[in-house]
Amino acid sequence: MKTAAALLLSCAVGGALAGCAHPAEGPGATVAAFGSAVTRGDLAAAYGLTSAAFQRRTPFEAFVAGFKAGGGEPEALGRRMVAEAPRIAPRVEVELSLGERVPIVLEDAGWRIDGPVYQAWGQGTPRDALRTFVRALDERRYDIVLRLVPDRYRAGLSADQLRAAWEGDEKKENAALLAQLRAALTAPIVEAGDEAHLPYPPGREVRLVREAGQWKVEDPDQNHAVTGGEH
């Protein structure tokens, strides 16, 4: 006799076994549907794909306000959800390419989003700051990169100067560095007080500092400052 867990998995994956009157779609289908709704701006449809528990915690108005505050960023996240959904295996929590976690629960024979999946340029943890740093550079949001510069380096620094540094003569080297940082987004981070370190190959290390409760990128590698210049 099958256990309840085995039967549930069979219903979710096989979708046509005896006893599964209403087979659940895999979580990838829900992630894709949620992402598609967010991309087209249909937040009511997106909210309808969240769990009952999440809806009790988060009124629809608060859900909408959070997405509206992000400008065009939620749409970009929605597109990533749609693009990456086919690769998602049945599980409780999925992770997108830049480390955003999408919690999923099976509810009434259907998969439902069970938590917020969008955070506007977070800096609350070292990993949030690093993810924001990589995403901001990917999207050429140098105004966001500027927020991640520690105070002692910001005097006289502008978003245009950051753009020139990252897209100037060392653009190729910076692109390689960014690819290495992206690959290291889920690597272990060592945190000690207001400092954090993330070692990554080949023999490099990201150094982060916390200022006024927000984490900032002091140095994305040992010889390459956040501005693209030397210390």
C-alpha cells in the first residue's frame, strides 16, 4: 500500500494514476502562470495563484503595492519565472537564476505560491546585497550600484562614473568578473559582525560591510573595487 507522501507525489508527477481524481500540476506550471500574470500586469491573477495562508498574511492591496513600487523590475522577474519554469522539478521551494526563492505549497490538488518572490533591490543580508549588485550590473542600473558603495567611497562618485568604469576600457574583464560573481551567488558567506566575506574561484573574495543596517559591497574581488578601480 502506498504511503500518503508517495501517493501525493504520484498524483503530482504522473497525473493519471488510479485514485488521483484531480491531479496536481507540477510547481513549474504555477511558477510560469504566476510569472506570466506578473509580466502582463495582471496582479489579480497572480494573487489568485498564492496560497490561502499567504493571502491571510498579505492583503491584496499590500501585494499590489509591493509590485507597483518596483517599476519595471517585477515584469523582468516574471519573465525569468516563465523562462525557467520548465526546468523546475516538483519541490517545496524553487530558486531562480539570481537566487530569488519561490516557495510552493500543494493546496487542494493544486500548487500555490506561498510567499513573496520579489524584493526591490534588497540589502538586508550580505547575500541580498550581492544579488542586488549582480542584478543591477546585469540591468545597467548604476544608480542602484551606487547605493551599494560604502559611504567612505561615495564622495564625489556618480552613477555615470560607475557606468564609465564598468563599461569602459576594462569592460571585458569586468564582464568576466560579473560572470564569476553570478556563479558564486549561492556560495557560503562568512559573516562576522558588520563584515562579511564570500570566497570564490579563482582565489578571489567578495568583501561586504554593513552600514546603518544595510549591506554594501566594499570589494567584489581582492584587487577590484566596486567602482572598477583599485583600492
